[in-house]
Amino acid sequence: MNCQPAVDTSSPQTLEKIKHKLMSQNQKDQKRREDLINRENMRIFLKINEVVEYGPKSLNFLNKKQEIRKIVQENEMLKNKIASAKSFVSRTEIIQHQSQCYQEKSGLEYSI
């Protein structure tokens, strides 16, 4: 048989007990938030430290930048060579060639 009373005879919770229970729950929530923030801060700190210590992980960016700079420099050198070079064909020869090509082109007839 059950010897416990059917009616709850314990004293009701006092206001202090309820406040303590709520404060302890708030403290737990606050501690969880602080732990989460500390973990995130540590993760970010380690990443920044790694970049500062070893440089960026992608060296390809630096290589591409150097390669582009080299290509631009080579293009500039070629442009200067072409601009300073003298023509091997005279202006009159170019005009004669153009008129000859025009005459040949106008002389062609297309048949369907």
C-alpha cells in the first residue's frame, strides 16, 4: 500500500526560491552565450594569427599579379618597338596594292 498522503502538504515555493531558480537559468544562458562568443573570438584570432605568420594561403593571387605585370611590360616594349620601326613598304606601294586588290575584286562576278 502507498503510505504517502494524497494531498501535497509541502510549503509553496517562496518568491526568493523562484527568483533564485530564474537567476540561475539566466546565468546558465549568459554563460553559454559567453562561451560561444569566446570560441568564435578564438577561431578568428587563430585565423588572423595564421595569416600574419604565414601570409595568405593563396599564393596564386600573387603569382597572377606578377604575371600580369610582366605581360603588360612586354606589351609596352613591343608597342614601342613597333612605333619606332621604319616601314619596309613605301606609301605608294601600299596605295598601288590596294587599288590592284580593288580592281580584282570588282572584276569578279558571282554566278548563281
